[in-house]
Amino acid sequence: MKKETDTNELLARIATALEKLAPEEKLTNDLSKADAFVWQADNAWLEPVANINRIEISLLKGIDHQIDTLVENTRRFTQGLPANNALLWGARGTGKSSLVKAAHASVNRDIKQKNARLALIEIHREDITSLPQLLSVLRNYERPCLVFCDDLSFDGQDASYKSLKALLEGGIEGRPKNVLFYATSNRRHLLPRDMMENERSTAINPSEAVEEKVSLSDRFGLWLGFHNCDQETYFAIIGTYIAHYGLQIPEDQWKTEAKEWTVTRGSRSGRLAWQYIQDIAGRLGKKLD
């Protein structure tokens, strides 16, 4: 019996060793597989995303100008017209990334041909240095691609922002015609003040450093600012969610609770409103589908 057990263990080790020796399955990129992808820099692979985590554009309140501007810019791009890279900056939870994903869906609704639909490609902040590799992949396709980086900023001695500057507008090859770049950030200039001042203090010509510290954000042709909302807008956001999801709760009750919700967190925003909606739905035993 012991001999049989030893044999099985030996066979299991051999099988494990053979699996490690076998070549890994090569991942191939195919932009026809989905409307959204996540860039996996380690494998140079565009991972298809079947279900995008987003909300309907009609549910975004208090940012009408930002919605109109970004949707129009995105639509022009899909039509082959000139469009700008966009930086959405401002307070946390004010709808920056939600708008990018909602604009992508809104524009694609009007496009009938599948290969002409806009592909949304998310690149993580820590993979920004792999942007040249991503662009070399996308350059081989005709399909319009919106490369999106959420919560983009740079700290300390991080020098990857310099490669981003070159990719946005400069470089020998330039940005592929089928690629547009959108980013969200809590900082208007992407770099913290102390980092910008450090560049100024170490520069041979301080006046040139002043230009350098804002040149990164300047390479985005479109700037859209987002700010914490007032109480009226905050209530409008919550009221829209309640109506959309059919939540049965008296108006005077949810307004009172919503006020208390902001007091405990010290701000008002779309994210805060959504968190309160989740609380209501949970108490009512209703799913938010």
C-alpha cells in the first residue's frame, strides 16, 4: 500500500514538473472580442471586459457642461474628426470616471457597425511606462480606441510623467490616429506642488522650470473641472436614483437622512449620494440592477 502511495506521489511531482516546462499559452490581442479591455502590461495583452461597471449618463446630475463637452469630443473622434485628449480633474467622487465610461456607452449607441464602435481601454496608473508598448499594439488596428487612466498623478521621484508628455503630443511617431487619451485626476497639474517646486529649484533656468511644471497638463487639449456639489444638486442626484430604481421611501425621510449622511462625512458628492442609495436599497431589500 505504501509503495502504491509513493508511486502516486512521484507521478504527481512528475506531472507538475512537466506542466512547468510546457510553454505557456500565448495570449493574442483581438479588439473584436469586446467593447472594453484592460491592458495587462506584463503580458502585453488586452483583456476583454464583458460587463463594464458604469451607470447611465442620464443619472449623472450637476455636471451638464462636462457631459455635453466630453460626449461631443468623443463623438467627433469616432467620426474621424479632430478631437482632444482630455483631463478630468477635481474633487473625489464627483463623477469623473463615471462620465468617461458613460460617454463611451452613449457614443457607441449611435454606431451600428461593430468594427466602428469605440473600444474603451483602461491602463492602470502603475503601467503608464508601458504606454509606448500599448500604442504599438493599437497602431495595428483601424478601430477607434479610447485609452483611459483613472486617478492619474505622480509623486516623489516618479519620472514616468516625462514619457507620458512625449506620448501625448510629441515623439517621432506621434499618437496613432485611432487613439485618444482620457485621464482623471484629483490634481489639475497632475504633479504635487512640492515636486513642481523641486524641479524649479534644480533647474538651470528657473523660468524654464515654471513652464515645465505645467506642460504635462497642457498637453491635454481639453480640461474639465469637477467640484463638490451644493445641497440642491445633491438632492437631485439622490432623487434621480430613487426614481430610476423604484425605491419606495418618503421624500421627507430620505432628505433628512441624506443630510445626516453628509454631516458624518463632511462633504457632498455623487459618490456619497450613491453610497446613501445603496444603504436605502439594502434596508428595503431591493437589488440595484
